[in-house]
Amino acid sequence: MSKDKLWGGRFTQPTDKFVEEFTASIDFDKRLYHQDIRGSIAHARMLGKQGIIPMEDVLAIEKGLNEILQQIEAGTFDFSISLEDIHMNIEARLSEKIGEAGKRLHTGRSRNDQVALDIRLYLRDEIVAISAYLDMLIDALISQAEANLGVIMPGFTHLQTAQPILFSHHMLAYVEMCKRDKARMEDCLKRVNVLPLGAGALAGTTFPIDREHVAEILDFSEVTRNSLDSVSDRDFALEFIAAASILMMHLSRFSEELILWSTSEFKFVELSDSFCTGSSIMPQKKNPDVPELVRGKTGRVYGNLMALLTVMKGLPLAYNKDMQEDKEPLFDTIDTVKGSLKIFADMIREMRINVSTMRAAAAKGFSTATDVADYLVRKGLPFRDAHEVVGRAVQYCIENEMELKELSVAEWQLFSGKIDRDIFACITLEASVNARAATGGTAEERVRMEIERLKAGK
Ligand code: ARG
């Protein structure tokens, strides 16, 4: 009958086989084994210290749990679907091993606060890992920016050539995004790092537990303040997936640029062969699979966010089994973000750039037109009038298939008498870039200062 179940007491019929499979989470929550054992040891120590269970039981529990840990890590632990989840798999094995003492472990807690604890412990470490991957990507971007300082590329708006910029400036734009992603992760960590254990099933426990002591053992900075909230809150996981979604959105935009920049039409960059694949039919192809996949995987992370928001939206307090559905989207998000960041950092490090193609592209599309307008403003023309003058000059160039820099002084003067020989020095690519020297601008000196600031960790 159901006597093999830890909750079998009030049941007379065995669980239907398919119901058992359908309701089990062991296939995916087994990855919480380490956190589950760590949490149980802390709980047992607290129960012992409070005199709720005997000290010799605590020792037996700790020893038994450590053996189970070793077995799981050695791959010799037999996970069972009929024991539903990681919590009951471990607890049942412990009782098998050490008898009575094992059965005392669950005193003063429930799986509801236990699972909340395990996820928080797990996510806490993963956020630290993701933060380190973000640092790797930031480093790779800064290295590229530093190694290629001075390289000019076209800056775009509407994907139309707008103004020349430094390639390094473009790389540092992604550094800013990554830094905000990191800050969001670290902020989320503050709300993850709160101990929920001690809430019991929903209302607290009748035993004289010491939650602060458990928090201290497990290195939590706070304990939750309301037992109902402790077992039903998944905001911390949602926040994490939301921050991960924004992070993936950044990687996806970058992917899109790398895909575009690797086309034969752009040819701005060359991704290393190890990040690309060929085509089975077209021998000339080298496809940017890695950025394409990262762009694609962004969709799964958004999907995970919607999935968990939707799971949570109608749930009455406190715990509901629906919440078991929190784990797969959370784990998938963690795996996807870590994988994408790791592969991106390596790809950026190995990316080669095509200096001459970028420069040639930056020279096209009348990219220095704004510089001519600014020149006229410095000569006393109101900006709107200057804009009009340059617009007409551009039109003239289009009709005559010329670039702005090819216009003679006489031709310039057809549009404004204020234009003189000194215009030529104003509309070189370097002049255009270096004129934008205020904080946040693309001038080489400014970008060099930014690189220094970032390298100093500021
Ligand atoms: N496997 C469950 C989950 O992940 C653990 C908590 C189960 N609690 C319960 N009352 N059924 O949510």
C-alpha cells in the first residue's frame, strides 16, 4: 500500500503509477541535493542546540547526510520516482540508514519551507557565478576596446549611417549594459538571501526553534518575517528571471550586430571558426551559429519569465503544488544565461576586426554632415539654418555622386559664404570622432579615459 510513502499514514489506496510520475519532480529537482543536505544539517544542528532532538541524533543525521551526499556525487544514489522529490528521496534514505534519528529530522519544518530554502540557497550561488561570467564578458569587451583604440566605424541610427564612432566606444556601450545587468543581479541577491526555513507548512511551528541560528549557519543576512509569505513567495525567482531576460536582451542585440557585421556585405568582423559552422550544401558558407543561438535562446528566457509569472498569478496563499513548476523555468534560465555568457566572452575575445572595411564604411553615407552643420554654428549660423545648408550640400553630392570631402571651397560656397578652407580639417573621420569629447562621447581621449576608469574597477 502507500506505507512506502513518507506521507502514507492517511492513505488506503496506492498512488496511481501515472499520477506518481506526473506529480514527481525528482527528475529536475535532484539538482538541489547539495542545498537540501546543507539545509537539513543546519536545521538538525539547530534542533539539537534547542534541545528539540537529542544531540546524538544530530550527529547521526549529519553523518548519514554526508554519506548520502557522497553517494549522490559518486553517482551511486538510487533516485526513486515514488519518493516524488529530492527532499523525500534524501529523507527516506536517511531513515533507512540511521532509523529513528532520521525520522526526527523533519521536526519543526515542512517541505514547503524546505523547498523555499533549497531554491534560495541554489539561486544564491548561481547569481554569484553569473556575476563572475558577466565580469569575464566585461573583461573581454574592455580588452577589445583597448586593443583597437582609434579604429573608426560608422555609428548607426535606424541602421542608417549616422556619425563616425570609435569601435571601442561601441564595445564599451555593451560594457555599460553588462554592468547594469550585474548590478541588477546583485540587487536581486539581497532579496534571495533571506532564510525562509521555520515557516513550517504555512503558519510557523509549535517547537521552540531558533531561526536566527539557522540563518547564521547558512550565511543568510536576514530571516523572513511572515510564515505565509515565506512559503508562497517566488518573487525572488521572478526578479532573477526578469533580470536574466534583460541581460539576454542585451546579448541578443549584440548577437544581431555580430551576425550583421559578419555578412559579406558588412565584413566588419570575423568570428573565429570555432564559433561558426559550415553548410552541408553551400561550400562557401561560414554561419555565425553562436550569436544566432544566443539570440534564439533569448526567447526561452522570456518564455520562462512568462511561465512563472503565469504560474503564480492566481495562487491563493500559501503553498500550492502549482509552485513546483517554478523549478524548470528557473533552472533553464540559469543554464541558458551561464552558457550564453561563457560562450560570448570567449567569442568576443577571439573576434577579429576588419579595420579598413569599417573605416571605409564610416566614410560613406555623409557621416560627417553634422560636423559641417556644427562648423557653421561656430561661424554664427543658427543650428536650424546650418542644418538646411548642409542638407542642400548633401543633395548636391547625391546628384553628382560625390562625398562631402570632395567638394571644393567654391562648391561649398554655393551653399554658404561662411564656409572656407578650414572646413576640410573639420570633416575628416578623426576630427569628427575627436570633436565629441564631453563625458560619454566617442572622442579617443574620452574613450581612453573610460577604459582606464573601467579597468580600475569603477
Ligand atoms: N516538490 C515540491 C515542490 O517543489 C516540494 C514541496 C511540496 N510540498 C507539498 N506540500 N506538496 O514544490
